[in-house]
Amino acid sequence: MKRQTVAVTATRDTVRRATSEDLDAVLELDRIAPVGHERAPLLAARVRSGEVILFENQGRVSGYAVLRPHSFFGRDFVELLAVAASERRHGIASLLLRQVVGLSSTIRIFTSTNRSNTPMIGVLEKEGWQFSGELEGIDEGDPELVYYKDSA
């Protein structure tokens, strides 16, 4: 059975920068991500620096993206993107990607994902991100695929 994506259209949805009050919600979303290592200190630093963009649905944080300015060969980089499991396939990841492209301080913006992360690869391709290359040695046996998109 093929799953369909449902567009994000509710009027109570908000996309905004995270504040220190949002840290617990961001960390809770991160706990569901099967990355195998603790990212709480990293996410706390990113929230403090204003680099976390949130998606809220009716006052509940359902997703986030981390946009790091000039951190990838002088270009902006989407370091992380997470959506609550119960909210996936509703267009939140696409919306967050469009938002970070709009907020990017460089014309070209990059991101990466593991080859095994087929849902993320699908979102990137659907949103018009271009494949740039493959990196070995970051996660053994699961190469990192690099993508880019021009904001203009």
C-alpha cells in the first residue's frame, strides 16, 4: 500500500526560531531519532545560537531543522531535521526545508543524509535538492549523501 503525503494547511501551524523555552521539546523530538548518540549538548548550543527552526502545530512542537550559517565550505548547512513520528508524511519536513532555504544567508545551501534514510532522500528530491556527492567513513557501512539547493 502506497502512503500519501498530506499537505500542511492548518491555520494554527507556526514556523519560528526556537527559544530556550523550547529546548525540552526539541530534545524530546531528538530522542526518537535512531542516531545512536546523544545530541543534547549540541542541540542546546544550537537553540542558544538561534539556529533551530521549529514547526509547531496547535502549540506543540512537531518538527525542527538546524540551519548552520557558513559552516559547509562557507555555505549554509542544514545540520539536522527531525519530525515527530506521528506527524510524518504531512509535509512538515518539506515546509521546514523551504523555510531554511528562505532563511539561508548564502545562495547555495547544503545538507546531507545517510544512504539508508530513504524518507529524507525522497523529501530532498521532491523539494528539488540536487545530489552533490557521497562521503564514506562517517557512519561505517552507511555513506553520507550530500545535497544542495540554490535559494535564488
